[in-house]
Amino acid sequence: MKAVGPVKKSSVKRSSTILNSHEIKLSFVGIFLLTVISGAQAQQIGLLTNTDGRRTISLDGQWRTIIDPYESGYYDYRYQPNANGYFKDAKPKTKSDLIEYDFDTSESLSVPGDWNSQQERLLFYEGTIWYKKSFAYQRKPNTRLFVYFGAANYLTDVYLNGQKLGRHEGGFTPFNFEITESVRDGDNSLIVKVDNKRRRDAVPTLMTDWWNYGGLTREVKLVETPVTFVSDYFIQLQRGSRDRIAGWVKLNGTQLKQDITVRIPEARISKSFATDANGFARVNFEAGLALWSPENPKLYDVVIESGVDHVEDQIGFRNIESKGAEILLNGKPVFLRGVCIHEEAPFRSGRAYSREDAITLLGWARELGVNFVRLAHYPHNEFMIREADRMGIMVWSEIPVYWTILWDNPGTLENAQNQLGEMIARDKNRAAVIIWSMANETPPGDARLAFLRKLIDHARTLDGTRLISAAMERHYVKDTTTQMIDDPLGEYVDVFGCNEYVGWYDGLPEKADGVDWQTKYQKPLVMTEFGAEAPYGLHGDALTRWTEEYQENVYLHQLAMLKRIPFLRGTCPWLLMDFRSPRRPLPGVQDFYNRKGLISDHGQKKKAFYVMQSFYRELQKHSQN
Ligand code: GCU
């Protein structure tokens, strides 16, 4: 197994801190604290994992907001960054003072939650909104404090008490900042500028087939830790093994050289390892455990202790590999009965973010008969992954390298690598996640191949235990109805993902009857997208577009075609539930929703749902025999 280590610091950029006289007076109180803690803070903190296993204070709820389409809270009229921007949260001190904004009398938005679905007038809004949260805090001895964001779309600048903490880029991965030094006893003002403007050099880029929901879309919380604490860990089965755990534990703080203990009480396992001067310890030990699988999603309580710190997590242990055209789970061939899911909230629309949303969406997927979900096209919230872990549903997790991004742009590559690093950092201990996907429907070409190969290398460096893939395209062999899978990227992935729409974008439903498939690669194929659109309740004959009967017809012909592909090891129809898309305006049919769901956004099952469900029941019966 290749050496794996903690994720390097992600896309968080710190600017110089400006302390005003009032704060200098205040900070004397904390000088002693500072000397101890600043030693600790000198180390890069990276992403705090498993924040649910730590002491936290939620900052969710109503946040004051200022809509700022011209970013006049950030730039002056010369479009230069303004040192007295809205992040100063200034108040008039005299009756003559001129302050042209006031968070505390401004309207509020809910956090977590995208802004587009909270107010009709914000539905199409793309730009900047400022958020303010006041919170009271009492500093504690020997305690460090962090502010953690589950995600914010897209470009986020964070300030505490007028100081810039940093910036994060990417709308679907978590980030955190240490505020031990900048938090005050009493009232604190946390100001967050969120800008969801689309950019050509961004990830994703200008064009997507999903709604660009902006805002503080996931939970925000304060996280308390001891001065030296377990900042990160990777505890999984060694690649290719079903009874050896291999991984690492990383400390952050002042006492870096110490013993750490990994305990699995239920299995009477307790193993100690010494950290090195950087607070890093490799762990490697034998462990005869019940293996995690969809049939038996066994999670163990795992306790990691060091000095005064104690983190508990629920971890499943399973082995996932590919051999030739087979995908092997715990050494046995497995067929991935999947469905694609967007992070769209059931019933209310908007960006899904809660445990309830996850339970509803995965519950519907389970009803369909899945053992696998493709979470498209970006890392979903942690509740989705943790519920999949508990329910025994394998997961394909993807970064939004979607369609045609700027392959030659170094900044775009760094951004994609950071999002990849954060995705892996958060979910690397989740048994449910079996595949990391680098991209979706990207056009073959040298620059693209070089870009995606760098991502694949990065992913393999960070985590050598999971399969690597991407959703790729295919083409017809000239003058035939043979679909050929020969994308050069196929050389570098473990599993070949392929999107096809025979019967919808490509001919009529029965066209699939004459289509056969060939591949250049001795690798498992997962059909990562196929399907058709129909708003729930629109009926007609099987060749009338947009009707449930047409969608059903596509599925019937699709499944017959898919059954004929010898190297097919998974299917993932597009998709579970209708979702909002700015590219779908057709009145009375789409109304800015992509209607390819097997279920409507109001939970109504379409005819095609039952076609897919009986196919999966058949497969399940088959696999049990
Ligand atoms: C594409 C794409 C999806 C999109 C779907 C569609 O293949 O990957 O993001 O929504 O097709 O057209 O419905």
C-alpha cells in the first residue's frame, strides 16, 4: 500500500490581521493563552474531521443578511478592496457618523439553507450576500476554538470581529478556521461574504444542469478542542486485506510526540502507537471484524485517544477492489444496483442539507432496490454519507469537474485538487464510499487527460483503498449501432463510468434494441446515466415525449439493452428525483426542473420507477441464489 498522510492545507488563504486599539487592550487578557496556543497554531490545521464526535456549538438559525449585487460592501467605487467594508460591522458612534449599512436591522435568512429557495426574489439571484451572526462566548483555559462550515456556495470570505479569517473556494466541501486568538469573551460578530457568481475558470464552470443555489448551504458550528488534539485520522482496512487495519492518526498542538491509542471496544481491541515529532503516527494492526456490506452494514464504535483528547467515530470495515471486469466487495463480485441523486431537497426544493432530507432520499432509493447511489455531481452533505453508511448503501462521490472546464488553467487545477482533497478528507473513514469520481462528461483531449490524470494521482496519494472513476462519454463505431468505450482516460481509472441517453437525446426508445456495446478496457463498466423526462401525471402513448409512458418505454428498452452488455457491473439511472435546473424552461412540463426523476420532487413515483424496481428485485433474487 502506498504511503498515505494527512491532507495538506486546503484552499484557505489568510490575509494580514489589523488589530485596533480596543482589541489590543482586550488581548492582554489572553497573552498567556496566546503563547501556548500560538505555538500550536503555527502548524497547518487542515480540515477537522468528524466534528460530530467533538464538542460543538451550533450557529445555525437566523442570520442577518445584506444583499450586495455590486459588492459595495467589499470594494470602493474604484473597485479596490475597501478596508472599511461591511465586515467591519460598523455602527455610527455619533449622530453625524455616516454608515450606509446595518446588519442588525437587515432582514434574515435561515442557515443552513440556500438563499434562492428562501425568497421568490432571490430565486435567480447570483452574486454576493453578506451574512452576520452574533454569538456570545467565554474563553476557556487550555481550549482552542474553530469555526466550521459544512459548505458555502461558492466563494466565501470569513471575518470575526472585523478580522479576516480567510477565504474558501468551492461550493460543496467543508472548511474551518481557528479563532482561538480572535474570539472575545462576551459578544462576537461573525461576518461571512458568500458569492455564488459563476466563473469560466471555476469548478464547476459557467454551464451546469443544476441550480446554482447560493449561500451558507450547510451547518455552521464552533468546535472546541484541547490545546493538543487529534486533528485527523484514517482508520480503514488495508487495501486487499480483510483482517488488517492500516492508517494513521495526526495530532495538532504543542505536545506532538506522545502515545495515541486506537480502541474498538466491541472487538476488545486496544492498540497504542507513538507519534513522531510532527504528531503523526501510522497505525497497523490485525483485526478480525464483521465486514461492512449492504446486507450487513456493520459499524463499530472506534475511539482515538491521545493525552487529554478523545474522539469517537462509527466506522465500518470493508474491502473494495476491481479485478478484470469484476468489482469485488470483501472479495466477492458485486453488481452495483444504483441510482443517481442530486442534493435537491424533497418536497420543498432548494439545496438539501439535513439528516431528514438524507433519510427521505435514501429511503426512496432503498425502495427502488438499490445497494449503491451516485451522488451527482459534487460532494453531498455529510448526513447523506453517514446515512448511507448506516443503511448499507455504497456511494459514488464526485467533484464538480463537469463538462468543459479550463483544463490549461493552473488555478483551476489547484481548485479541483483542493475540492478533491476536502472531499476525501471528510469521508475517508466512511465504509459506504467505494468510488471517488474525478469528473463528469468531459471532452477527450490532451489537456483534459493531463488534468484528470493529476487528479487521479492526487486521489490515489490521499487514499489508496478506494476505486477511482469518472463518468465518461462513448461514441458509435462509424456507420454502426455499436457503442465504443475507448476514452483514453479509461486507462487510468479502476471502474469505467459511462453516460448514455439512447431513446431520449439519441433516437426513440426502441433504438436501444439494436445497440450493442464494446470496450477497449478489461475493466468493470457502470452505466452512470440513462433515462428520459416526464413530469409526474402526464400521460399518453409510449411514443409521446414527456409522458410517463414514454419514460417507461425508454426504461424497458434500456434495461433489455443493458442486460446484453457482458462487462456491465452496475447501473445508475438518471435519476431518483426531479431537480431544479436553469436549462429547463419548457412551460407546463419542466418549469425549470429537469424531470428525469423516477420520482417527482413531491415524492410521487412515476411508471418508470416500477420498471427499475422490478429489474432490481430480479437482480437481488439472482444475487441471493
Ligand atoms: C447529462 C449530465 C447531467 C444532466 C443530464 C440530463 O448527462 O451529466 O448532469 O442533468 O445529462 O441531460 O438530464
